[in-house]
Amino acid sequence: MKLPLPESFPSFRDFYAFEAHVKNARKKRGLEMIPEWYDAPVFYFSNTACIVGEGAEIKKPAETRELDYELEWAVVIGKEGGDIAVADADSYILGFTILNDWSMRDVQRHEMRVGLGPAKGKDFATSVGPHLVTPDELEDRVLPDRSRGKRYDLEMAVFVNGVRRGGGNTRAMNWTFAELIAAASRNTTLKPGDLIGSGTVGTGCITEFAEGVWPWLEVGDTVRLEVERLGVLENYIV
């Protein structure tokens, strides 16, 4: 299916569902894994006004020296619902797509010392696409254990200027999309078109690696995200 226009998304919640990403990013900062992460899925709201599609140019903000990509996938909600049970949540998924949660790491790091955010560090661009793949197209890649909702087996990879920099598999999500939807809908209502991101897969961004392993993004770079069955999401830094 053709992905809806950016203005079609009433809201965008981006979760933090891959344990390896959280561990890698915290280890780089000299921090242990946070125990509360295992209690319930957490997310932040981002700006739907800066959502762009496949092939779009991403303007590098002047204030950053640490521009980063994030390899994710996402779901679009297909029907309205509140306080959705995990057992019912998969039926609320209209389709799946690839998501890149672009980040200014230096700006993000500075503002989060205040204890609130991320905010402006991620307020400039999010790319999604190229398609909206309906759940029936992925049914043969659902893993056997559905006790916490459907879990999928799809390869993920990120390339910068044709060089693979990292990736993983959607099966590594510690929280299923059903659990993310249940958490997002608690005490509120999800609307058709709401966008829910998985968070970054382990090794799916520069900030997880030791300093100097990969350079930060610069003008002229091409970032290509691939998720099996979902296609290719490619954007250019200008």
C-alpha cells in the first residue's frame, strides 16, 4: 500500500524496544543497564510535522556535529481504540513500514541532562516508507510463540554510502508491537493513522559504537535502511 502523507499521522510515539540498543548506548556512556526498562515499554512523542518519505533530502541542522541515523521499523494504527489488551492489539495494526529516527546526538545529550526529553535533538526529521505492508503479507514470518502478541523474523540493515554499518533482526525486540500498542493506549485513545516506532535495533545507529568506529553523518552522505519484506528507505543529507 502507498504510505499515507505525513500530515495523515495524528501522532508519533517512538518506543525503546530493543534491549541491545539500550545496553550498547548506555555502556558507551559508562552506565549500567537501567532495571526499570524491563518493567514496561517506554516511548517519547515526536514531531509529525517533520515526517518525510523515501528519497527525501534531510537537511543537516547547523548546530550539530553529531548527526546520526536510527534503524527502526514501525506500525500504523488502523482503527480507534483505548485501553487495548495485548491479546487484541495486533488487530489494530493497519500495516508496517521502515522508520529512521534522525538524531543530533550532541544536542540530545546536552538537553537530556535537564531530565526531560529527547526534544530538539530529534525535532527536525523522521523518515518513513517506502510502503505500508499489511499484516497478511508477513504472516509467514510470524514466530510460533504468540503469547505476548506476534513476533516477526525479518532481517534489518543500515548502509551509509553503500557500506553496511550495522543491523539485526526484528525478532530481537524484547517488547512486541502488541505490547507497545497496549502501553500506548493505556488511559487514552489511539486514532487511525497513529504511528508507533519500535526504537532502534542493536547496532542500528552510530552512537552505539566506540568513538571513531564510524564517522558522524555529513552533507553528501546517503543513508539506506533495509528491512526484509518492507523494502528500502533511502535519504540524502544536504
